[in-house]
Amino acid sequence: MILQMSEMSKLQAYHTLTQVVIPRPVAWVLSENDSGSLNLAPFSYFSAVCSDPPVIMISIGPAKPDGSEKDTYRNIMQKKEFVIHIAGSDLANEVTQSAASLAHGESEIEHCGLATTEFEGFSLPRVEGPQIALACSLYQQQDIGNNNQHLIFGEIERIWIDDAVVSEDEKGRMKIDAGAVAALSRLGGIEYQLAGDILAVPRPQ
């Protein structure tokens, strides 16, 4: 089968990309609305892109169903700070439900029955439950594509990691137990891949 991308509608192209670029990590992004309430939404166009400085990227679609900008984009551009969580498989339902289109200012934290706790040294809290959280400030923003897809580059200021998933490797370096984190990976539609067997191979010589 050969798929000619130029012949697809933008919806068909999106559906195709999310089926073939798999698995994708999920950024569960907390931001603050202009009213002071907290917004929470998942994004799977997400990756680390630089180590010096430490920068991640999330890609945000240009509009909600009513044509307005998504709250996450608007909040980050206004407040310049946000928190990315790496959610485990135990939170799959909450991650999915937080993608619902709520009225502006209505908090997904409350909608999903979640709780937050202080993120020490950062202005925003983190969600209780995920074992990894990244405190980020806006580093750069760019638009790309025919529909102004928003690329948000965030500089990671602090990382919180649950001590229960941290140990040391044979060289004394930090090692995170990926199996214990059990991070959700996005597939197509509303399907996720759960953490399974971990394959460790020898380093290149």
C-alpha cells in the first residue's frame, strides 16, 4: 500500500500520522488559566529536542471545535510557565478524559477528580499520581504548516521524580525504572501502548 499524503485532507493526514508514528510519548500538560484555575490536557506530538539548554517541544493544534485557541496554548503564551507530567498506565482514563472540550476556565483537575500538590521551587503545582513531572518555562514559540500548528519549546527548569522509581546503575549514574513508571504511549485513535518487556542491548563498540 502506498499513501499519497498530498491527496489527503488535513484530518486524513492527522489520522494517518497518528497510526504510523507509534508509539508516541504523552505530555500531560498543566497550565494556569487567566482566572487562576488550572488547565490539564494531553498532547502526543511531544519530544525532547535539546540538552543544552534542556528543551522539550509540544505541538498544539490551532483551535478548539468552536474555532478558539486551545487553553493550553493561550495559557502558556500568557503565563510563560507550565508543567509536563509523564502519566502511567494507571491514569489512562484520566488522561483521556482530560482531553474533553470544557468551557474556558473550567478545570480538568476537578472534572477528572484529580488532586495537585506543591512543586517545590516552582510557581505551579504538579498533579498527584504521575511519577515524573517537568517544570518548564516558555523558551520559544513557532507556528508551522498551513493551519498554524503551534510549536511550544519549553526549557526544563526542574524535574520531580518519585524516589520509588530511582536507583543507580553500575557507573553510579541515576537510573529510572521505566517498568515501574509504566508510561503511557499513544497509538492511533484512543488506544495506548502499555509498558511491557524492556530490551537492553550492548552498547556500540
